[in-house]
Amino acid sequence: MKIDIGRCFSYGFEKVMGNPLFYIGGFFLVAGLGVAIKLISQGFGFIFNIIIQSVFDISKKSALMPEYIATVIVGVVLGFFLAPFLVGYFRGIKKEYAGLKAEPLDVLLGFDVLTPSVANYAAANIIFIAGLMCCFIPGIIVAPLLYLTIFFLAKGETIGFSALMKAIDTLKKNPILIVWNLVFMLFAGLGILLCVVGVLVTGPISICASYMLFQQVTGEGEPQKSPVVMLEDETPEDKDDDEENNN
């Protein structure tokens, strides 16, 4: 399927505006967990600093570097456990793509693949972090692997590291994803620059647009419209007659 980035953005806008309870509410939940993880890691680093000072009898300034390292390590490791929530969020997007309606609590439905999701997402993150440490640019190149891995997990690739392997293969075949992933990241960041909480809108739009982009590059079909809701005693034939009369 040909990539249509404009259609991806318009689809993202349409879906987020059509069901803000799921897209914005679900994103808020995942982002809130991310903030909680950051606070926990900072708290751990602070306690670690105090322990180092008391055990090794060193100054607070000398303990800053070990504190920073401990904070980063704990934050990264705990961040791996966001995977099932991200899978749940992507499953909700998948449901909407199929023409059904997703609910905010769908974000919590990714725990049936807890182990494979954490393992694959952790591996993707390690690749991403290693890329950032290699002069930053390689990190940008492999950044699409993060959401691609979650995308394939939501699609049912839960055996071993099949989700990550598919993500790597997809990125190799479609390097243009690097550019569009960066565009989506910048768009999501606009919400922070313009109005901090604006990311609650730009973030979901960016993720939803990314989902459609992944659908396009994998050739897995067009989004489906929501089924038409009919009255209890109304038949499809009655619906057609009404439409003809209106015309």
C-alpha cells in the first residue's frame, strides 16, 4: 500500500476527535504511569545518594554521579513495564481501525502478553539507547522500532522476539519510516511547546497517525467505518428505503 502521510494525519485527527475518551484518556493513563516511574526512579536515586554518603563517608557532591546513574538505570528498567499498557492502547487503536469502539480501560488489557511485551519492548529500548549513545543520530534511525514493536505485539506477534524481528525487518524495507517517525515526534512535542497539556491531544493524534502509517507499509488493509446502528425493529431494507426517500 502506498504511503499517504496526509491521510495518516487526517485519520489521527478524525479518530481522536471522534472518541476523545479513549484516545486522550488512555494516553493520559499511560503518560501518567510514565511520570510515576520517573518520580520513583528519582526517589530511589535520592535514597541511594544518602546511603552512599553514609556508607562511604563522601560528600553530597561526590555522590551526585552515582545518584544520577542509579536514577537512569531504575527509570529505564521500570520503563520496560509500560509495554503491556502500550500494547493495550495499540489494541484499542486496532479495534477502532476495525470499525469498533475502544474504551479507556482497553489500555489495561495488555497483561495477557506481559512477558513477551516487556521482553520485546526492553530489547527495542536497549537498541534505541545504544543508538543514542553512539553520537545520537543512530538513535533517531532506530527510534521507529519502539512503536513498531508495540504495533506487532498488538497484532499478535508474541512468540519469542518475533515482534522485534518483524519491526527490524519492516524498518529495513521502509527506511522512510525514520523521517515520518521524527515528524510525528515533533508534532507531538508541539503540544508541550504550545500549551504543555496540549500533548494530551497531539500525542494521541501522532500515535494514531503512526498506527495507520504502519498499516500502510505492511499492507494490512484500510480502516473500517463504524457499523451503522439501526433501531430495534428496523431492517437493512427499511434503512435503504429511508435513504432512497431522503434522496
